[in-house]
Amino acid sequence: MKIIVHGEERYLPVSTVTLYDDKATYPFHCVACGNTSNIIGGKVTKMTPILEPSEQIPVISTCKSCKAKYVFQDSYEPEVTITVILFRTPVIQSFYCYLGGGETKYGNKILEYNNESVYSYSMSEPVPLPFTTSCTNPDCHLTYNFSQLN
Ligand SMILES: [Zn+2]
Ligand SMILES: [Zn+2]
């Protein structure tokens, strides 16, 4: 999906976020900008940069800050590691842990990436994909496994 932000054309995919309902609620901060948050019922197990076909009716939620679009779907499979498939873009994108955000978002920044390189904030260096890392916030125990759409 192409949109215009501040006069520049940017590609913004609709990400499908899969949740495992553990009967608790969590904040979901936009992973692209770390700003706005939704409340989600369950933990994120997977994120893909496309609209995944599903029997559930998709409801698109748009980040008020950067206009990234998300669709949430439920799954019955708990995951320890969150699978994240990044989209390919020439523009440098950020990835923030979904749990932390707002004022503290820079403590939850995990990656910067484009279609040529991926920089890890936990390693403080460029990394090859696939790449598994924990959230850089010491109070957060989430682990992410990143790969990229071909
Ligand atoms: Zn955003
Ligand atoms: Zn985190």
C-alpha cells in the first residue's frame, strides 16, 4: 500500500499480528514508530508484513502517528519466540518492541533495517537475517526472531 507522508511517497504494508489469548491484556505499541498503542487480548506470537488470509473478519487499525496498518488475529498456539517477517524497503525503518513505547520507546528499539542491511540495537552492529534477539529493555523478556520477505 502506497501513501504520501509529508509529501513523500512511502510504502506501508498492512501487517498481520497473530495473538495467543492467554486471558490477559497487553499494550501494543506501533512497532514502526513506537508511539501509539492499542490494548490487545493476548501475547503477540507472529507478525507478517502482509494481510494474511484468515477466517476471522479483518479489522484494520491504523497508527495515528505513522499510519502503519495492522490487522490482529487470534491463534491457539502459544509461542516463546515472536516470529517477525520484515518487509523489504529502500527506506530505513525502525522496529520497536510492541510492549514498550511512548516516552520510553528508545529503550525498546530493537532494529533499524532496509532491504540492504539490518542494524541490531542489542548487538550495536549490523547483523545478518534470520536474527534472534531479546528486547533491549532489561525489564522485558520478549524474544524476537526476525527474517525478511523475499
Ligand atoms: Zn506508528
Ligand atoms: Zn520489550
